[in-house]
Amino acid sequence: LATADLFVAFNSGIHETPDSWGTTLELLSREQRMLLITSFSNQEMEADLRIATMNGFKIDEQFSQSSFGENPWKSLIPLIDITAPSQLFYVNFYILLLKS
């Protein structure tokens, strides 16, 4: 932990199990580590941001224009949502870059 500058959570669904992420997010925040989170949708990104901010993270103003929103390195291969077959999603479509 002492040597890592950035931690990454790919499509982690932090918002789906916030209790299981609490200890990890608190530790990373306390140690003032940056956190990059990717998500499938804008709604998931916003929900993950709410959980992360409750645990001491915020959007880094230094990178504010590129630290949240559509991920320029997202997957280009569409996947079908089996719960809503008419909807497509992409792995790592949205990105959040946070600091404590």
C-alpha cells in the first residue's frame, strides 16, 4: 500500500455492495491514495461516486475535465444486457478518477 500511487476498480459495482467496500475505501482515503473506478453506465458511475464521497473521496480538480464521464479507453465491443435485451452496454464505459 505504501508504494502504490493509484488503485483501480474495474466495473466493481461499489454501489451494489457498499458495506463490503467500506473498509477498503476508508483505508485508501486515509492513506491519501488516488482511486480510479470504471463502470458500465452513467447511473452506476454516479452511484459509485456517492459511495466513494461518503468514504472521503472527491473528484480531483486538477483533472476535473477528464476525471469523470465517458472513458476514452472503454471497450468498443457492445454486450447485451440479459435483463433488457434491447439495451447494450460496454465494459469500462465510464470512468471516475478520485482523490482523498
